[in-house]
Amino acid sequence: MNSDNAKQFRHPVHRIAFITLAASLCLFPWLHGAELLWEQLFFCGVIFATLLLSVVTWQPQLNTTLPLKIASTCLFIWLVLMSLYLIPLPAHWVEHIAPATFQWHAINGGRTYLPLSLYPQISLIEVIKYASLAALFVSVYRVCDSLQKVRALLFILVLSATVTALYSLLNFASGGAFELSKAIPPWNLGWDEGVRGTFSYKNQYALYLVMSLSIAVGLLVDFGRRAHQHHGKRSNAFIFIKPKNLSLLICIAILLFTLLNTSSRGALVSMVLATSCIVGVAFLINKRFRRLVFKPKIIGMGALALCVAMAVFSQTSVFKRFTESRFADNGRIMLHQTALEVISEFGPAGTGPGTYPFVQHHFKDPRLGNSAMSKRAHNDYLETIATQGYIGAFFLLCILLSLAYGTVRRRDDKISLVRYGVHTGLLAYLVQSSFDVNISAFYLPAFFVVLLAIGNRLTSARITGSSNQKVGSGVGR
């Protein structure tokens, strides 16, 4: 990196951008995870402000990685497609493009020009949210230009999640005596029934804990390797009593204990599946990791940790939930069938971004009632296809696959081991999205985008390990 670029990255405005980014990511979990409309728009405004601060001294470089080039192209096309849902088009165009949408508008009074969205005002808000997520990715990728900043941001996020966990445990023990962030009706789960944290819906808060727990473990592994590299075998006995490592261990214990008391089965299953997949892949591709796993000391410590975890698990509310309801679907199959019926009716074009809660009652089984839970498909993939249609969902899939590949495209040892925590958090989100609703709490997709941006930055050849040293320079630019 030349001196001009180094000066850019030390620009005071970038410090302000980093502080603004970190502060917003710590604040909005306390606002129900940005569930209400004003909370979402406030979050969007902060994201756009952070983007402006982060690009003040930006000099665009054309040697961007291939995954980012593909993702940027697909993102542009996707946002243009989403914008078309807002623009009134000639009625005969809409009749050919989306016959079901044309019939819907005809029932409510035909016009010469019709939007593709059933509710364009709702879709406008959703498109703003989509654009802010793109802005968030650019902001994080731009601001976190060094390993120090990546580690700092992730460490701040872990500490922030731990504070919400302590708040949750305090209310769990006292029956809500210290509640600051009240649930949005009709979510009325009592604190004695399970921890819901600062969110209204406990499953969403549990996923937030899982993602935070993943990056906490990733940071601990990364810090441990760094200590081992600097001090060799002498550091092994004292690796966990260093201040950062000890604080991370405490955070992990608090986050895990809180997660087990959310009584969220889905989040626990997501964490176990994601962790198993990432550890399994690491075991297959990393010889050093395989040798480490089979050391008698590691096997013994792992067995002891598993026994302790099982003992603690048997005393938590999530264990009680498993024993009482096992894997009962709570009507999710009917919710999925509702989404499939919407997809079947509205076909390739969909109903318009963000419109599913306003459309689903025309298709769902009467047994589901009209509760807050039944207004969502509880499968973000089906809901996305129902609202964006096949083409919109296809381009969104291309974006996600490109960015996901960008997080794993380099596997050399010079990349920070915190990437394993990032991968686990991303995979846990994707797993839970198949049987729950994450997109209604805007903070969760934003958190997902933050991890995507960090994962892509970690594999970038232009990330610095210090103020004047590249990590893995010349590889995978």
C-alpha cells in the first residue's frame, strides 16, 4: 500500500465513520432489533450517513476481486428491478408481465398506469432498506481496512451482545423488574418463560446471540494463535489468562448461558449445524487442525467441556422446551403452504418487496388465525420468492453466492482465523432463515451483511496487518 493510501486510511473522517458504525451496531439491538418502521428508517439514515463519511477520501480502484465485481453487477440489476415495482407502468404491460397483479388492481379500480407492487408505498420502504444494506456492506468494507479494525469492530459487537445478555439474565432472574426495552404486542412472553432479550421475538434475539457467540469464539481462536506465534509453547499455559482472551471467555460463557435460556430450539439447532459444518470443513482441508484435534490433551479438554455443557443444558429452559414439545412445527408447515400458494398465484413477478404480511391473509388456512406469527411465512426464502418473484430472487441469490464465495476464496494461513467465526455466524443465519422469520427485525439482515463484508475484507489482498504491512500481499487481488 502506498503512502497516499495509508494517509487516506488514517484520515480523521474514517475514525468518525468507524465510531458511527460501531455505535449504531451497538444501539439498534436495544430498539427491538429495528422492528418498528421508525426504528428501521432511523437505522437506514445512520447507515447512509456512515457511507458518506467512509467515502469522503475514496479513490475507486478497478482491481476489485471477481466476487465483488459479480455481486456489484447483480446488485445494480437487482435494485433496478426492485425500483420497477414502484413505477406506474402501462396497464397492458402489467397485464402481460404479471396477470395476477393486473387482476388485483382491476378489482380495486382499474387505471391506465399500474405499479407491479400490490402496495407500492410498502415496497418503497423495503427498497430503501435494501439500498441501505448495500450501503452498509460498502461502509464496513471501506472502514475495516485493517485486521486491527476488523478485530476491534467484532470485539465491540461481542461486548455489546454480552451487555444485552446480562440485561436479559437480570430480568430473567427478577421476572422483568429491570426491563427497559418492552416487547411490541402481541409478543407477550413472560421473562419467567424464557429470555427474549432486547428483541420482541425470542427466536430473533437467540439468533443474534448465536451470531455474536460465533464471532466471539472466532476472535478467541484468532487471539490464541497470535499469542502462540509470538511466544511459542511458553504461551500455552497462560494463553487464556491474558485480558482479551479472559474477557472473551467470560463473554462466551454469558452468551451461551443466555442462549440456552431463550427456549429457542431453532437457534440452538442452527448453531449446532453451522458449527458442525464449519468444523467439519476445517477438519478436511486443514492438516494442522487435524493434528491438533487428535492430541490427547485436546480430546480430554473437549470431552470435559462437552460434559459440562450437557450438564448446564439439562438445567435450562430450552431443554425443557425440547422435552415438552420436541420438534413440533407450531403451524410452520401451514405457513409455508401459504407462501407456496402466494408464489403459485403471483408467479414470476411476485407481489412486490415487503408486501407479504399484507397479502398472506387471502391465502392462509383459517386455523392459523390472524396473529403476528401467522403474518410471516417463517421461511425467508419462500417469502422472498413470493414478494420479489423468480427473477428478483435469482439475482439476490447471485449476490449472496458471489459474496459468500468471496469469504472463502483464499485459504492460506495468513488470513485471520476469525474467519471461521464469521463463517459460522453466516451459516447459522442461513439455516435459521429456512424455518423462521429473520427479515422482520432489520438488525439481523444488517448483522448478516456486516459479517459478509468482513468476510470479504479478510480475503482481500489489500487488507493490512499493521499500518504499513500487507497480509498475504499479491494473492487474490
